[in-house]
Amino acid sequence: MKSQTLLFALLVLTSAKVFASDTLYFRLSNPWNTVKDPKGIYLRKCVKENDYFHVWDYNNKNVLVTESFYSDTNFTKKLFCHKYYDEEKKYLSQTRCYDGGRLHGYFVSYNEKGDTTDYDIYEHGDVIKSWSLHPEEEERLNAEFARNEVAAQFPGGEKAWYKYLGDNLKIPKELENQNIKGVVILKFTIAPTGKIEAVEIIKSLNPLLDEEAVRVVRKSPKWKPAKQNGKKVQTTITQPITFG
């Protein structure tokens, strides 16, 4: 038992470190969101399985808080069914199922005895069926969930974002007669202030087109930042940009 406690103590001193060929550890401020924090009290264990990452989050008492799945170690796209545990009483309190980062399937809450108290069925982010053991609580629970997870948004929404890209992207003069077509994929961070930061190319098309895509994204107006439990948090977005 002492050796296990010592191992955990050593792990929480690291921000992100490989301990085995397929295992990573990260520090988090809150296991219910995806923001890494060097000073966070939660430890995230991440194991590569096939083409996804299997994740377990522990608090500073080595109690399992969540079990989840993501497409990559930026933890921006949720997959499969995530489990959330009560930190004090250590029982499974909620299951949420995702597909491609959006709620899809069951969203179930349980009491300490393991009974289902509420559930919703989602289809690609939309509720198609809902049930509650306490119907009068349903509205409150839905409002609470809305506070828990709010995605970052460009002013005016998704259509406005794509219009901004279309209005501002230009083919560099050096490439006007080359007819280069394809997709640049980049990722960027939206800070709690709404400012875009850390723009990075993850799939290149042409150096000049890559530079143009980065330029336009960096010029973006501030976004409405993501929120977790009512608090503004950092989030990362992966964005394809098509030329031609």
C-alpha cells in the first residue's frame, strides 16, 4: 500500500510524462473538462488503444473520478461512453455517450444504490427521448448540464465563422496560375478571454497556402469562450480549410 501511495505521489509531480510506451500522464484542474493545468490536483492517465485514447482521471486521494475516451491527447473530441463517479461516495453517478465529440446515445444519471434516476437519449447532439424519476427536477438538470458544457463559438455562430473564412482567405499572387487545390488542416486554442492562440498546421498543402490559412485564423475576432460549470475555460479546435 505504501509503495502505491509513493508511486501516485511521484506521478502527481509531473505535468505530462511517458511512463510506458503506450501510457501518458497529465495534470488537470477539473476532470469534467479537457483543460490541462500544471498545478491541477487531478491526475489523468491516458493509454493508446487502436485509433483512440482510453483515459482515467484520479483525484489527489487516488480515487477514480472519470473514465473516458478521446480521439487524441488534446482531449477535444469525446468518443464512446464516459463514466463519472462521485468523489466522496465513490459510486457511478453518470454515463454519457458520445460520437465524434457530440452527445449520441444514452445520458444516464444514477443514485447511490445504482438505480437510474434520469436519462436522455441523444442523436448527434439533440435529445430525442427523455425520462426522469423526478420529473420536476428535469428542467433543473438540463439547465445544470448546459452550464457544465458550453462549446466555444465564433460571434454569430458556425455560418458566420465560415463566411469570415471565405471573405478573408486569398490565393497568394505567386500561386494564382498554379491551380493548387486541397485542404489545409490546422488547430488553434481559444483562451478563456476568447482570443485565438497557438495556431498550428497539422496537415500542410503548400507553404504559402498554409501561411495564408494561419494568417486569417490569427486575425479572427474574439470568440465566445467555452465554459465548464459556468467558468470560462480554454479549448482547442481542429479546423479544415479548403482551397480551390
